[in-house]
Amino acid sequence: MTDTRTGAIVRSRLEDARRASRALALATGSQREAALEAIAVAIESDVEGILSANERDIVRGRENGLAPGLLDRLRLDENRIAALAESVRHIAALTDPVGQVVRGSRLENGVRIEQVRVPFGVVGAIYEARPNVTVDIAALALRSGNAVVLRGGSAAIESNTRLTEVLRRALSAAGLPAHVIQSIDDFGREGATELMRARGLVDVLIPRGSASLINTVVSESTVPVIETGAGVVHVYVDADADAATAASIVVNAKAQRPSVCNAAETVLVHRDAAERVLPALLEKLRSAGVTVRGDDEARAYSPAIEPAAADEWSTEHLDLTLGMRIVDSLDDALEHIAMYSTHHTESIVTNSVRNSERFLAEVDSAVVMVNASTRFTDGGVFGFGAEVGISTQKLHARGPMGLTELTSTKWLVRGDGQVRG
């Protein structure tokens, strides 16, 4: 049960965000672009303050036993802060989606109709232990003409508080209402509950984090939710795969940054490729510090492979642990992926055009790849500047979500006195 006073204060902030969203709708694309540049400069000017706040989060996270993967997501350093400012500038330079004409026509009676892109209005975001998300979501929301309400989780509360203050000051200095960016971090879970119930004040809610967080938001929210999913991500090594290519892709997909949702969690190896591919692959995984856990058939190829846990195939490790299974065919691989995938990203390593095209057609995930690392599933890599999250659902948006995915549309109808007969 939410405290009455907490509910009233959170609702007041949401109402402020709603009013600010209407004021923001009057701002030009150039004004929003200038505000983003002001934000980038403000971030660069407050590196010491941001690092100090982040260090308090890191210390508390260690004391509370936060997992290494989450600590990595939580940590900011000078390079990461510089990257945040650069990401904001990249977003500012992107084409403004607001007002873009999707389609239009003139009716026989002379009435002109146009479908144009418009902001949602107020976007809510609930996420965990990732202060960079505070900046990314706020910048994307601003560029697409939306106000944003942030709930960033207790693990990053010092970092997020500092960053939100920096962003709001920059907005005011640029002549836009500070209430365009709101935070309810100070109300913890009660604030998150109020946000999930704020239908009518918040237009869409985007959860980003663990499967548990996402499932909670999806099941409890009365606000429409764009579901971003956990990443039980697969790489399938086909029968004719090149051994060096397979090793390079799998190791990169797992070890380049294991704490993120597009890192591989399971590798499926065709039986006909196993003896040829596994020696180099296992050696490179070992050199990268990866622990491989396999089924009985995979373990027969190497004593270094540990037994797979009972829940191995459905686990998002977010660390240097990789599940491995030997399969008899592409059909078996597709069946495994269909059973255990979270519909995030899957990749096939193959020299067969027929198998690659079948994989692309049959795998039901937001991003499906051929001969490429799953680490490419990323809004920045896709050219979006940053991302609000990676949607694993099918309505409105799927895959990395950038500016366009933070807009809806409306129809504009212009006549000169026509009436319907």
C-alpha cells in the first residue's frame, strides 16, 4: 500500500511533467537541439561531481554484495562520462522525428490528409543500476519532444540524483522547463508503484533491467508498457561453419562485455562441426576467462567443460559463463531457440546461404543475424545515437528503440468547407 503523502507528491511531479510536455510541444527542433548541447556541456563540466556520486554508489554496491556484472553496469569513469556527453551530441544531430509526414493524400473532394509523427507526451522509465540510461533516455525523450519520468533504482541513486540535477539545470539555462525531466528515485518502490498506476498522466512506460523487473512492470502496470526483454541470446554454429570465424564471433559475443543484454548466453554447435570447431573455440574462450557449462555430449569433447545447471538454457548469466549444447541439425537448433529464447538476438555462423536464409526467416526474435556477433544489437551501433531499450515485443516497436520509437502519429485534416454527404 502506497503512503498517501508519497502518492500525492509523486502525482504532483507527474502532473508537472504533463504540463511541461505541453510546453515542450511548442519548442522547435532547433530549441530542443540547443538544449541537448547545453546538457552535453553541463555533463562535461561536472565530471568530478558525477564521479564522486558514482563512487558512493559503487562502495555501497560492494558492501551490499552487488554482482560483478551489475557493478560494471553501475560504474562510471571519465571515459564513460565523456561518452555520455558524446551520445547526447549524437542524438542532437539526428533528424528530428517530430512533424515528419508518414503518408498523406488529397481526397476527391479536395480535403487534404496527412499522418505525422508526434511525441507520446510523457514517457516513464523504470531501470536498474545503469546511470548511463538516465542520460540516454532523457536525451532521447527531449529530442523526440517528450517529457520523461525516471525511476533508476536504489543501487544508482547517488549517480542518478546528480545526473538528473545536471540535466535539469541545463534545461532551465536553455530556456526549457526543468520539469521536462522528473525523477521519483527518492520514493523507492512506492514511487515505482505510483508510476505504474499513473494511467492518464504517463502515456507509456518502458522497463529496462532484469527479467524480474520487466515481468513485474508488465504484470502490474495500468500504463501501457513497451516490454524490453532479458537477453537469453544464442549463437548457433552450423555444420559447415568456418572454425576461425565461429571462434571469433562466439568469443566476442560472450566476452567483449558480458554484463549486457546482447551478450551470448548459449552456443549451439552442430555435431558435424564439433570436432573441427571446438578445439580453437574452447581455447579462445578459456583465454578470455569464460567458464563453459555443457550438456553431456558437449562435455565429451573436453574435460574443461563443466556440467550444465538444471536451468542453464533459460539463464541470463550476465557474466563470463556460457552454456554449450551439441545439436544434430539446424532443426534441433531452431527448436532449442524457440523453447528458450527471450526473443532478443540470435546469430548463426554458417557458409550455407540456404541455412542462413532459413534461420533469418524462422527465428522469432527482435534481431536475427548471420555471421555476426550479437554485440551489434545496440541503438548506438544501429545509428540511433542511443537507445531507450531493446524491445522484445511485437506491438509498436521491436529491437533497439531510438527516436522514432518514442513517437506516435496523428492525422491532420485540412479542408475549405467540405461536408460529408
